[in-house]
Amino acid sequence: MSGTSPQAIAPGLSRRLAAFVRNSQWNDVPEPVCEHALRALFNGFGTALGGSSDQAILRLAASLAPFSAGSAATVVGHGAKRDASTAAFLNAASMNVFDFDDTHQGTIIHPTAPVAPVVLALAELRPVSGTELLHAFVLGVEVTCRIGNAISPGHYNRGWHITSTCGIFGAAVAAAKLLDLTEEEILWAFGNASAQASGLVETLGFMAKSVGVGTAARGGLLAALMAKGGVEGPPMPLEGPRGFLKVLCHAPKPELIERELGSDWENLRNMFKPYPCGVVLNPVIDACLDLHRKPDFSADLVSDITVRGCPLLKARADRPDVTTGREAQVSAQHAVAVALLRGTAGAADFSDAAVNDPDVKALRAKVRPIETDEAIPVEAAYVSVRCSDGAHFEVRELAATGSPARPMTDAALRDKFAALAEYGSPAIDAGALADSLWALRDVSDVGSIMALARPKA
């Protein structure tokens, strides 16, 4: 049995983490972490623009509209403003709905989706500078990923949707920093977050996944606001005998939460995706796009396809019989088919229309059940294709686009932002918004940027 026995977890972890958040200064954050956080926020904004017109977001927005208490905060890509908690919910759902947002190496948490919408909503309630916002965002992402480290991989393997369950703590931290909560109040915010932490892997491929991510953002914001209002929490919400770590993980490793805290930053292990699907599909798509470009390859002649990858690839993405674009985001068979047939893997390639394209369906049926190898890392995959004319192709990807060994460039992130804005929010001036986001550190009031995320009347 690996990790620390829950009974042996030393008390005081939650308070020490609260103290770290309270005492952190902007100057404590190294420049590379600041730069990477800006990229993460920029990337998250782009995925929110792309997802803002998705049916899941439109239905969620319509469902929540009658209960919105005011119109203070922007819903990215939408004309109507909502109250801060509703805007945080919808923007978190939009950022994550296509699975096109960032991914933390090691935990596969998507940390920006539950954290960024909280600070963006608060920035419209009162003036918040770009550096204040980035600082709160960095702390929220850091706490999210460190808690994730402590319960991985058992927590996610058990079926908890780790982006939601851990993201609510990061959302609470980010809000607490902007609200200038005391150490005691931050501890209460952790407790209030722990009372709401939830989310299930069973929802992946369905609109309900967005409910979990949106709830993490809204719940984290409310956790901090309630703490500010005096709502007390337990003294050990993380490490207590019936706290988050013990209840949601068989063998937690709480020492990973504090190890080199403030000196070794999990923010830097955050990766950006080139394709709108589960991260385990990135190397598969890279390999298939590589094969599509070969002059002697023809998708029309394919008779049999074999894919081999890490165990998580089969566990999460061995889904041959998908019927919706949402399910396709976690289907290796669909990813292989569109990449080999079309030579593209953008938002339109994971839509309902693409899933039901007769040619895509026919090629998808030729993909065998996924093969796995424990020695293959998440960022690698092997694809073997046999053709009716006797040709045989073997392609491999050892370091997927977007992985730490092959990160997306700033230029690629800008291209992704522009494409997503055009896909989901064509009425937005994407160029002006992108320029403003890149200059965020020089902005005195982030609210001015949020105005650019709404269509012009």
C-alpha cells in the first residue's frame, strides 16, 4: 500500500496551506510561472469563446437564467450579463465543454476551467488589476494541482472527476485571495469547499460533465464568500479523519501538497491542447495526421486499424459506438477516423455532424479495440494500418503536441484562440480581445477586458 495512511496524516496541513495563500506576495511568484499562467488564462479564454455557443452551454444558460440575481458579470460570448456565481458557472463549463482546455501533467486536471472564471467574475464586481488577478489565479491553480497530486492516481481511477473535485478548492483559494480573506477565513473556505466537492467520470461524454466543472467554479466562489460572511468550517477539512483526502482516496499522499511549496511550481506542469478531446487522444491524432500526410496513403483503401497506447487510453477512450460530438471527445475510434480521413482535428471534427458523417462512421468501424502497454506514457501512441491493396503503415508518436517535450508555441496558441473565436463567437472582435489578454499584466482594471468578450449590441 503506497502513500501515507489516512490515520497518520499530521494535523495542520489545511491551516499551513491557508497561511501560504494568505502570505503569498506577487513578487514571490517567479517570472516563468507568471508567463505560463498568462498563457493558461489566454488559452482558457479561447476555449470559452469556442464553447460558448455549444448546446450544453446554451441549455445551461437558459436553465439558470431565471435564478440569476442581477447582471454584474460577463458570460463569455454572450450578450446578457449574469450574477457573478452564474457567470462563473457558465464560463467554467464553456472553457471545458470541448475538452480543449489545459491539462496538468500527472493528474490530468484541467485547472483553468474551475479557477479562472472565479477571478474574472470578481474582477467585474470591483476594480482588479491584471497582476492581482494573475496572482490569485496562480495560487488557485497551484492548490488545485497539489491536492490532485496527493490523491492521484487512485482518486480518478475510482471514478471521481478530478477537475471538479480538486478544482473547487483552487476556485475557493483564488476567490479568497482577491477578497483578501484572513488565514482563518481561508481555512473556513477550504471547509466550505470540501462540503461541496464532487464530480463523476461517468458524466464524461455527456452534458452533465459541464455541470460538475461549472459547479466547482461556482462552489469555490461561494465557499470564499461564505467564509467572508463568517460561515465557519472544520479545522482540518483536507487532512481530518473524515476529511477530503481520506474519504475520497484510499491511500492519499498529503506530503505532496506541501513538498517544495512556493519553490517548485505545479503551474509549470500545465499543458495546452492542440485538439478538442481527451488528452490521451493527442498522440493518437498526431500519429494519424502524420499518416494522412504521406503521399502513398489513402484512407479509402484502409481495411484494418490497430491503436496501442497507455492503459488510460483504453479506460477512457475505447468508445467505438459514439453518436454525439460530446461522446466523440473521448473516443479513440472517432479521433482516428477523422484524422485519417480529413487530415484535421478541430472543433468541427468533433461535432454531431462529424460523428454522423457516413465516411467517418465507416472508417471508425475499422478500428479494433484499443491495445495497451503499461510502459507507454500518456503522451505516446502507436498506430498500425493495413490497406486492401496490401500496404501496411506503422506510425508512432512519442511526444504528443502540447506535451512538456513539445509544448505549443505562443503563435500556435494565438491561432487556436482565433479559430475557436470564429467557431463559437464570430461576433466578438477576437483580435482586440487577444491583444488585451496578452497585455493583462499592464491592465489596471480587468473589467475593461471582459467587455470585449461580449458581442457588440
